[in-house]
Amino acid sequence: MIKLNWFFVATIVLLVVFGIFALNNYREKSMIRGENTDDLGNDFVAGQKEEWMNTELKDIRTGEFFKISDFQDRPVLLESFAVWCPKCLKQQQEIKELSQKLGDSFIAVSLDTDPNEDEDKVREYIESKGFNWYYAVSPSVMTKALIEEYSTEIVNAPSTPIIIICREEARKLRSGIKSYSELEAEINKCTN
């Protein structure tokens, strides 16, 4: 029992250290590109939601460009993830099951927010897992806007962050893996 508790504490410490490392790495890469990283993006004047909903994304599977705001006719599940994250994989398996059940009555977008990952890593990941919805690498401007609106938890992959967008109204769902039935209930709230 004591060994299990130490393992749990060590795991939490590692996740916190990795999160700090990833955030600092994001800031360093942003500064190299000449972007303002003070308070992670306080340079946005207008609403951050409009910023990230209208950011052009490239679907890694098809090469086509899209914006979250393009999907006004259906609910959108926007998931922040990283390919190294086992909890993200479990969450995406729930999204896959939901997609098989509900078909195209909603849109799923998985957004890689890890600054150390690129399109090739994500493409390899989705091909190996058989996932077939929208996947994109988050541009820094979108990541900054999401952080500004939802805090850094939105880029903390192990917390399996998901935002649901219903007719341009967006809200973050609870942290942790959400079952397909929980996601289905959230989508049903959008359509009622």
C-alpha cells in the first residue's frame, strides 16, 4: 500500500514537472518567433473566443484548411491533446465510439497543443490508431488565445481537456476522461 502511494506521488510530481517544462518550452519557442508571451498572451485586445474560433487550421489527414467557426450547423467537440499522452488516447477511443454511434451529427476536432510535436508525428499517430476525424497542430496564436480564455489547463494533455461549442457558445467540460455517453449527453444539450 505504501509503495502504491509513493508511486502515485511520484507520478503526480513527474506530471507537474513535465507541465512546467512544456509551458516554458512553449514560451521559449514563442519568443524565438518574436511573439509576446507576457502573461501568456495578454496582448489580445478582442475576445479570445473569436480569435481561436476563427484561426485557420490544417486537417492533417486531408490537407484541407478549416476553422472551428465553419461548423455552425453542428456541435463541436474540441479536444486538446498530445501524442505521448495515454489518457488522451483513452479519451479519443471514447470519441471514436461516440462517432460510430452518432455519425456526422457532431464534429470532433483533436488539436495537438504540444509545441514539440508536428504534423508528421500526429499523422503517424492517427494512422496507427485508425482515428478519422479532424486533427490539427495548434498554431501558437490559437494556443495563446485558448490559454487566455481557459487557463493553462487547456494545454495540460493528461487532464484530457475538451471544449464543447454549441452555436458559437463554448464551454470547457470537466477535467478527466469523459465517457462516450457523457459526451453524447453534452451534445444532446446542444441540439435541444
